[in-house]
Amino acid sequence: MAQFCGVRDSKHGRAEDSADQFDQTVSETIDHELELIRAAIAMVKSGASQRVVVASLHFGDQLLPRARALAAMSGLQATPLWSLDKHNRSIAIEAKVG
């Protein structure tokens, strides 16, 4: 049974459902990763740690400008950590140097 004009494909569901679910998953992942960055900033700002690495972020490249801005508002810096894994990015939150 093929998908046509909103008819449900018995194997795969409607294409719109899949797209909506993908959009929701992306949004939830970004929100979760941003919360991890905020928690790392809070931990360093409180003095509990001198440096926190938020590792293997799916949207690290996209979140880096936001992480830098949030860290700067707390007197900290967010530094991207490069690796061979081109699909994930890690970000270090630490005190500003100099």
C-alpha cells in the first residue's frame, strides 16, 4: 500500500508523521544539549570544577556560539574541542585565560 494523498502506508506511516517526529526529536536534543551546557557553566561558575567538558554533542557546532555567549555572561569561556569524529563536537567550559 503506497502513500498517496495522506493515505497511511501500512509499513511506514505517513511521511508527515515521520517529519514531525524528526523535528520534535531534533528540538528535544538541542534543548537537552543546551541544558548540559548551562549545567557545565553553573558548575564552573560555582567553583565546583575548574573545567567541565560537555562531550559528544550532536549539535555542538550549532550550539557553540550560544555556549560562548552564555559562558561569557558568567565570566567564563566555551572552547570547542576538535576530534576525528566529524558528527559530534565537545565543548569545554572553563575560566577565561588572561
